[in-house]
Amino acid sequence: MDFLTDLVAPFVRIAGVLSIPDMQARWFLPFVLPLCAVAILTDLRWMKITNRTTDILGLVFLVVGLFLMPLPEYGWRVAHLVIVLLIGFVANAGGLMGAGDAKFLAAAAPYVPLADVKFVGFLFCGMLLGAVITQRLLKFTPLRRLAPEWESWTRGLDFPMGLVLGTTLGLYLILGAL
């Protein structure tokens, strides 16, 4: 039991500095984690995050969030969605990111209080580094045969950012729930 406590302790310390109330994270988790998994898998398989996934992710916040936070905070969090969506449209138009990535970022934005954006940025960077190394190495191993039809194996320099975006949001909410 001491091993498990020692293993979890650093994550609990990290979670202690987050601004998201643990109750919010716990309510969002059962709805958001499956959507993150869908975004990860569809992006790996088809290099596409579907509109349905991003729409439901945004809708979950709009419905569940209304019951979890005061109205002024809720309004600011919805503003995060709109602002990130506008920035994402510009980034997509400039060829900097895919449309699905931009929409997923916008739908995920309201789940993160402004005070946690810096932490989520660092978490994103760590996930990005790990995901790029892992995905690029796995495509040259026999493990690739488990999913030989995945488009992400053959897209050259394109990378399935849904892998990173979904993992980051899911891990952030898990840490927040601790």
C-alpha cells in the first residue's frame, strides 16, 4: 500500500495547485473522458476529429457547467470557447492547424479556468513531446500491425494532434478530480 501512496503522491500535490474545483472535474470526467478517447482514436485512424465529438464536448460543458458554477464564472468560461474558436479559425485558415483540432481546442477551453491555463500549457507540451516520440517510433515497430489501416502512420509530417489534445484534457480533469 505504501508503494501505491508513493506513486500517487506527486500527482496529488500537483492537483492541489489547480484552480478547478474537484467537484467540477469529477462531474465532467464521465462525460469528457469518452469524448477524449473518441477524438484520439479517430485522429489516429482517419486524421480527423469529428464535428459530432467536438459538438458534444461543447454541449456537455454548456449543460453540465450551468449547474456546477456561478453564472458569472460560467459566462467567462463560455467566452473562452468563443475566443479560442475565433483564434482557431484564423490558425486553420493560415494552415497552422486542422479544423478538427481548432474545434476541439475551442470545445475544451471552457473546462479550464483561466488560472490553470499556464499549467495546462505545460501539460500540453509534455504530452506533445511524449506523443510525437511514441507515435513516430511505434510506426516502425511490429505494434503497427495491430492497426495497419491507421492513416496517421502514412501522413508524412502531419501529426494526429487529437492524441495530444484529448490526452491533455483528460489528464487535466483527472488531476483536478484528485
